[in-house]
Amino acid sequence: MSERLLNPSVLASIGRLDLIARTVVEGFLIGLHRSPYHGLSQEFAEHRPYIAGDEMRRVDWRIYGRTDRLYVKEFEEETNVAMRLMFDVSGSLAFVPRDVSKLEYARYLLASLAYLAIRQNDRVGLVCFDEEVRERLNVRGGQRHLHALLAALDRVQAGGRTRVGQTLLREAAQWKRRGLILLVSDLYDEPEEIVEATARVRRVGHDVIIFHLLDRAEKLLERRGTYEFRDLETGETLIADTLRIRKAYQQRLAETSAYFRRELERTGAEYVELDTAEPLDKALAVYLRQRKGKRGKG
């Protein structure tokens, strides 16, 4: 059941972003005690299975209603993490090959990350951008702030070109305290600029996770025939036979992804490639692992 709750096509039928975020996180919590994320179940110390003698007032009845299992809410004393979500909403995110667009998938992902972080008593900020910043919320915690974050994610639309590297540098220069930066983008910008910006942000002490969002259709170029391709950011068009360009296209895309992985990890950042058909637990687990590492350093 929990795997189904994390499926993007199932989430799309729910509609409301707050319900989607809650569904994803609670589905993730159910699966935390199973492979492959069993090791993270101790990190997410807000919940553990009920045992005889526990106070019933600490039972999470929402999870019980979904699973028929009793989980107890716990909190650890720890240093809270300041997490900044950076959302590239340039035109290419509007790509809709099937049930869920890249924009919608990214919304679900960021909403779920914010929901999970605030349940962990972390503080969260948000920057939505293309060439310019479209939405900005400063780092805060609490349910009221979570509602503001979800509302901002819900209203932002994809459009325009992107400036990933420039925006990352400009925003980081305004942050007085170090924290965790989670960037969600399809990275259709100059790769060298993105890597250099990430390196500079890492040098001043920020932790960085970059989620590289791609769709299976744009990775494989499976359709056969001659098509007119339109750049969703610039509006430029190109007519091409997919059979003739597929091999070179796939090779170029693979080389670009390999470059990002190699060079971004060299800076000390974490690079994660995500397919829009993938369940969202992968990204949530990456956040928890990074958070666990920060606690270990402290």
C-alpha cells in the first residue's frame, strides 16, 4: 500500500497539494521500517512502533487510520536544520509526456520535503525562479509557514528561461547562516556555470543536494517519425527524424548527466537523477541521509 501512495500518477488524482504531501510522507513513514530504507527508521525518530506501556496520547492516529498499526510520536533533542528549497520553474518544466508533468512532479517532491522537514522540527525556506525569482519565502518553521510554502508551490507556473548558477550564487550571498540547499531542476543551463556556482556555495559551508529531474520520454526519445521539436524556454523549433538523431541525442544526454554527477560530487554536493515515473521515497531518503550526516558532524 505504501508504495502505491508514493506513485506520481496516483498522487495526481488527489488534487490538493497539502493532501498529496501528507499522503507521500505518511506512505514513506510506513515503508521506513522496511528495506531498502530500514537504516533510516532510527533517524526518523518522530515515530516508532507502539509497545505495551506507551502513553496512548502519543499515538499517531492518522497513521493508524491508514495502516491499522499503532505508531508512537517521539522527538529527539537535536540541532534543527535550516533547509532552503530552490525550485527551477523555467519553461522546460511544463513538458507533459503522460499523466504528470515535470512541474507537477517537482511540486509533489518539494511539498513532501517541506512537510517532512517541518515534522522533523526543521526550518524551511523556498525560492522559485526562472530568469528571475518568482516566489521567495524566508526560512521558518511551523504549520502556518508550511501552509504558506504549499500555497506558493501551488500557484507558481513554468515559463521563461532559467539561470540556475546565477540564481544559486545570488540567493546564497544573502543567507547569513549555513544550511542545507535542495535544488530541483532539469538543469537545462550551462553545466559549467552550475558546477562552479555549486562549488562556491559549498566553499562557504552550505550542504547541497541537486535533484536532476528528467522524464523517460525526453531521455529515450522513443517515438518514431519526423517531428517538430520546440524549445519550451526559447520557443525555437527544429524538425528532425527521431530514428536518425536518437543515438547521438541519448549519448549527449548521458554524457551531460555523467558530467554533472562527476563534477558536482567533486565539489562535495550530492547529485541525484530523478525520473518523473519514480516514486518519491528516493528523494525523501536522500534528505534524511543528508540530515543524519549533518547531525553526525555536530
